[in-house]
Amino acid sequence: MSSAPVRIGTRSSELALVQARQVAALLATFNVDSELVPYSTKGDRILDKPLSAIGDKGLFTAELEADLLAGRIDCAVHSLKDLPTADPNGLIIAALLEREDPRDALVTRAGVPGASLQDLPEGARVGTSSLRRRAQLRALRPDLDIVDLRGNVGTRLRKLDEGQLDAALLAAAGLRRLGLVDRITALLDAPDWLSAPGQGAIAVQARAHDAAMLDVLRRLDHAETRTAVSAERALLAHLEGGCQVPIGAAAFVEEEYGLMLHALIADLDGESVLRGGIPVDAANPSESGRELARQMLAAGGAGILAQVRSGTSSDVSRTDVSLP
């Protein structure tokens, strides 16, 4: 590699910069100097609409990927859950850092009683920008008033503290990375509550033919994280999911089965919810993800997804795909 600092592309939010600095610190352990190049993405700029209403591909990544392909930056750091499942031509995920807590967190306003979703007062106003979270909330607590909540972590917490909301759902990983673990009221555990595929993982993207950069970045790759998220993202890809479809997935170790992949497909109102699980083949985690997707599509998931995409109601009831 040249002696010039590695140019790391990152979104300009506080959380994104924290994540990019984590990559920079790891590179420094290999005596590789770097500098951050911040970006404002389409998803950052449009805050007056739900994510599902402004598009499905690359809302938080497209600007960085374009400059990476053009050679204006040397790598790009992303929250893995923001990356579309298909790599753009010429780019690959060169490294996945060790995953932070992948769970969703419930955060409540001071004075709101209850230490869990089940304990929230009837009719409480809960903020989230995720259709996946919205569907699971409606399935568990149809009485809640669910409102759209956009903006960075600080903005969301401010709206909560100002009394605009009673509670909010955020990624635990982001709160932990920002030193805000004390704001977490409760952690929502899998498999009862499923987070976004890839949540909690930091991805470092590079040009597929930049051998010198790839050689450095691959030293940062965490094998266990890659195995788990490969299963999750393969399921998402086979289901053709994104921010416009309520799909959850989490791969984690269970005592009886080893590494298990659990997934959920729901309609927008949480009235039709399909769950499934499968042991993950560590030698081919992506195929495990695709196999669970096939099982769930055959068990009624195809009908739910078709109804969600058409904007009509599904006639598939809450049901589970049995574990193998």
C-alpha cells in the first residue's frame, strides 16, 4: 500500500463516526494510518418521511459506494443492516468487525411506568421508524399508539425526553457504542423478538480488485460474526426483503442446537406473523439462510409478502414453522 493515510468513508452522524473510528483504531494496531471522510446520505437528509416511503436500496450507502468505486475513498464503513444484500459490481464486504449486541432496546421516558413492552401503559406512544418493529409491536400490544420516529440517536432520545413519546425502540448496539447503555429500559430477546438481519455488525466495504486494501482489511474480519450474519442476510436476500417489508432474523448459539437461525415474516399490522428456525451449517451458513427462507415461503410466507407488497391484508394467521 502507499504511505498515504487510508481514506475511510463514513456517514457523518455521531454513531457512524464512532463506528468509523473503531475501524481506524483497529487499522492503527497494524501500523496503518487513516483519515475519516464524512458523508451526508439520502437517508440522512430526508427526515420528514418514513424510510419505507423513500426507497429501498442504498438509502444510507449509495453516496459512499459511488465514491469508493471512483477511488475518492479507499474503504467505507457501514452498519451492516443498512447495506443491501447484493454487493454493487466492483465492491465487496472485506471485513466484519466483532458484533455488538444485536438486540433491540426499549427506552422509556422518565416517569413512564413499566420495565418491559408488556408493562407499558395502555395507549402509550411508542416511536420507531422500522416496519419490522412496528409489526412486532402491533402483534404484541395492539393498543399502543405507534408513531414514526426518524433522526439520529440523539434526536430520537431528545424527542422522547421532551415528552413527544412515552417510549422508543432503538438498536442496543448503537446505544452501547455511544455510551448510552444507561438509557436502556429493557432488552428484547430473541427468538420472541427478532432484530434486523445483520444488526449490531459493522461492515467495511472495499473495491474487489484492491488487493493491498483487502489484505489489510481482512485482518479485521471476525469469523463468528461473518458466519452468523451470512445466514441472516442470505435469508433476507432469498425473501427479497428490505426496509419496506417486516422481516426479522437472528442467528445465535443455543445449548441444544448450537448456532440457530430464527426468522420472522409479518404483515404491516402484525396480524399475520410467521416464525421459523433452523440449525446453521457453519460450513455453508448462506445455504442455511436460504433453506429457512424456502421453508417459510412454503409455509405461508409467500402469501404474507405478496400482501405486504400489494398493500392489502393477508389471510395467513399467526403460525410457526416447526424446528427441524
